[in-house]
Amino acid sequence: MTKAELEKKKSLARALFMSGMEQTEIADNTGVSRVTISKWAAADGWKEVRAAKNITRPELVNKLLLTIDNLIESVNKSEDPTLIGSLADKLSKLSAVVEKLDKKANVIDAIDVFTAFNRWIQNKACSDPDITPELIKAINRYQNEFLLEKMSPAAEL
């Protein structure tokens, strides 16, 4: 298998992985071993990108609100002065998380756009000779770098 063919298979494997397909099924569809798919996924951070893609801001906010509600309820039931005293600090931290979610929503939006763009460019590659496996590889690499950078804690500073 040539390097270009391997890159094309890797690009297809990534797209299938991002769409939610299991690694074994991807291996069957691409003719590449499951071990290779697993190595690609680990090396390029596919799991992290897919996880971020599948978690929506409203889901995160709802989970956070439930956590706040449960926290307030348990503190009120306990009548423990230490827990009551620490409630304000915990609520302050949780509200800061809600504020940060606005920034994370931008990452989720970017993932959606990148996924749609990747599908488009793969379809376009069939008829446009300028879209080479090297170009697709470079695009994927920069998209992954962008997303990992935006998801890192340092990006929020």
C-alpha cells in the first residue's frame, strides 16, 4: 500500500470514527487493522475530539444545574455549619464553570463545522485533483491542533 493510499484510508477512518462508528467496524470498512485504527485514534486525539463533539452545551448546563440543586438540598438537610459555610464557595466555583461553558460552546461549534467540512472535502476529492491526501492530512492536523488547543485549560486564561 502506498503512502498516499494509507493517508486516504486514515482520513476516511477519522471521518468514520467522528461519525460514531466503532473501531472494529472502521477497520472492516477501510481494510486496515483495528490495532492501526486504535493507534491513529490515540496519536491524533480522535477520542477527545469525538467526545467534545457529542456533548452539547445544554446537556452540560443541565447536569451542572442538577449538581447545584443536589448540593443545596444536601447542605440544607444536613444542618452542618461547616457544610453551610462552604456552600457559597462551591456555588461560586460552579457558576464560574457555567461562564466557561460559553467558551467551550465555541469548540463544539467548531467541531460541527470541521466535521461537515471534512465530509465535503472528501466528496470533492473524488473530482478535484488538487485535493490530495497530503492536503487532507494537513487540514486534519491543523483542525485537531486547533481543537486540542481550544479545549486545553491553558486556552481559558
